Amino acid sequence: MVVGNQMGLFDKLAGWLGLKKGVNVLCLGLDNSGKTTIINQLKPSNAQAQDIVPTIGFSIEKFKTSSLSFTVFDMSGQGRYRNLWEHYYKEGQAIIFVIDSADKLRMVVAKEELDTLLNHPDIKHRRIPILFFANKMDVRDALSSVKVSQLLCLDNIKDKPWHICATDALKGEGLQEGVDWLQEQIMQSNKDDENVRA
């Protein structure tokens, strides 16, 4: 827990964006990758949970900041629930995809899920920003974000902005960089939308 981080990262994000409307962020990834812990770190400190329990099914976290309302869908990565993800793709304006960098054996499964996501009709033709958190960097033998990127073939994503950050969700390390990137992308796409309307 970062001392003095009273605002929560999403508060800062909202402040910078100066947006009035809600942003739906989908938080995806296999079970036990650290999605809930990451979302918890991003919330204002007075809303943070002390005990993180595995998400069964999915939980929808809504938190408002001064200028923005966030809806974060924390989808359970357990196999039988993954087909629920796609019901929310249409509403998503940004995706956070969390990978357990220490779980080399399931990297293949994570890649399959990512490929399924990218090929879904509700995602495929949209320039939706995807932020990858290569999580659990504190674990010995965890793969570097470069290695994770190679295993997931992220360089093949040509039609969407994406970014990968090495993170340690328990300490909150690396999350700020990712959120900074995401806010730039959301601002950019809002500008583009306004230009189209104009």
C-alpha cells in the first residue's frame, strides 16, 4: 500500500481526463492473475478492500470520482465463466488484461483467451486500447514484460493501441505507468470522436 496515495489512481485519471461521462473498463485475465488486487489498488483508498477473495463469476465495481464514473468489470478467469466476458465487450471502452508473469505453464491459455478476445466481433473492428499488466513481478522466476509480450505475440496487434507494464499489484508498483498510458488513449479516442462529430 502506497502511503499518502489518498486519491486512488482512477481519481487522478478522472481528474486529468476532465470527462463527465463514465468509462467502462473491462478487466480480464485468467483466474489468480491479480485482477481484483489491481482494481483494489486503483480505487480511492477509502474504498479499498482489506481482504481480497477470488472472484467467482464476475463482479462489477462502480466508483465515481470528481468528474468521471468508472465501471470496471472484473471477470473471473475461471474457464466456465469466461464465456460471460463477451456479453460486456460492446460496452467496454478500454481493456486491462492481467497476466500472471510467474505462471509460465498457463501463458498458452492466456494467449488463447487474448486471441479469442481480439477476434470477437464486438472488439475486432474497434480501436479499443488494451493495457497489459504483466503482474507478480515480485515472484522469483517471473517472466519479464518483454518475454510475456513475446509469448502472447503482442506485436501482432496492429489495429489497436496497446501497452504492457510490469507490475507488482500487492505493492501497487507499475500500475501508475499503465493508468497514465490508458488515460492518454481514452483522451485521444474522445478527441477523435469529437472530430468525427464536428
